[in-house]
Amino acid sequence: MENLRIIREKRNINQLKIAVDLGISQESISKYETGKAMPSKDILIKLADYLNCSIDYLLGRTDNPNLNKQKISKEDTKIENLIFRYKKLSDTNKNKLDGCLLALEQESNDAEK
């Protein structure tokens, strides 16, 4: 996790700032940087998002901070949110929504003609 220190210093951010912003202790950040502790998966994701770098970079698997970091479009985010909300619906409401979507799709097809 030495890359954590490198990218943090490159971005002129001190350990305390990251700790406060992410809701973890400064001691934890120090331990991650020195290899005395490893962050949990959730903290690792938060660190990568916070520092705008890849998890592979933080783990030292690459020297490129942007490698394997995908940019998610706003449309992709909307789709993910719709799927999440759809999964929470009852089967009855899923069927109702499917009917609404079919009607909207037909309406769009008719408008194109």
C-alpha cells in the first residue's frame, strides 16, 4: 500500500484529511501506508474513489493509477438504480411495471412511424 502514500502526497492531502473525510482513523491510514494493516474491501473502494485511482494501483499491482478504472456514465448509473429498485418490487408490481414498459415501448414505436 505504499502507493497510497505516493498518490496522497502527490495530491497534497494529509492523512488526517483522508481519515476525517472517510470516517476512519488517521492511525489506520498510517498503518495502511506502512503495510502494518490492510484496509477492508469497503475501505479500499472508498480510498480508490476518494483518490480517483484504481484499486490495483493502491495494492501495488500496477504503477498506473488509472489502469482498470472504468468511468460509469450517468445513464449506466440510472440503469443500475432502476435495476436495484425493480428487484425490491413484489412480483405483482413487477408485472405491472412490465406492462407499463410495454405500453411506453409501443407508444415510442408508433411515434416513430
